[in-house]
Amino acid sequence: MSVTIDKFQAFAEFIKLYGCNIIVDKGKGFTTEIEEWTVQNDLSEVSVFITKETELNFSGNKMRVKYWDWLYGQVTNVVKEEITDIIIGDNSVEIMFDNSLLSLVFRVTD
């Protein structure tokens, strides 16, 4: 299954609209708030910091997890995952990955 440009842009619009009022559910009850986010003007790339050191970078059909070492000024690419589907809901977006055990749900906080 392939992620369409429309679905990715809808995800980018969701992040742009709700920003730091979003929590990320990593499954099994593990949630975290978004600390910072950026969305490219053309909606082609989304960066979400779930901690000051951990960035989720989305572009096209890929997500890269980057770790920022502020002390030494280094950025390490930790993981790269293929996105297989983006499911858009009223107050949430679910991202499905090639690794069937992994999904992320971005939800607007109450």
C-alpha cells in the first residue's frame, strides 16, 4: 500500500492546525506531548519533537527518528521506517508502518 500525497498533506495540515495541542500515542498506553513542530510551507515535510532530543521527521512515505545531542552538537539518525498508510480521523491521525507492530496515533488533547 502506498501513501498518497493527499493523505500526507492532510497529516501535515493536522499538525499545523493543532500543533502543541497534540499527544502522540505509541501504543500500549504510552503517550507523550509534542514539544515543538514545524511544517514546510508546501506540506512536503513535517518535523515533530516529542522530547527536546527526539525528532520524528516525516516526508513522503518515510519517517526518520533523529536524536539530537545538544551538548556535542550531533544529530544521529536512529531509525528509518516506511509509512504504509495514513488514516485521517476527526481529531486524530494514525500512521501505519511497514513494521506491522509499529503505529503512531496523533490525537488532539482534550
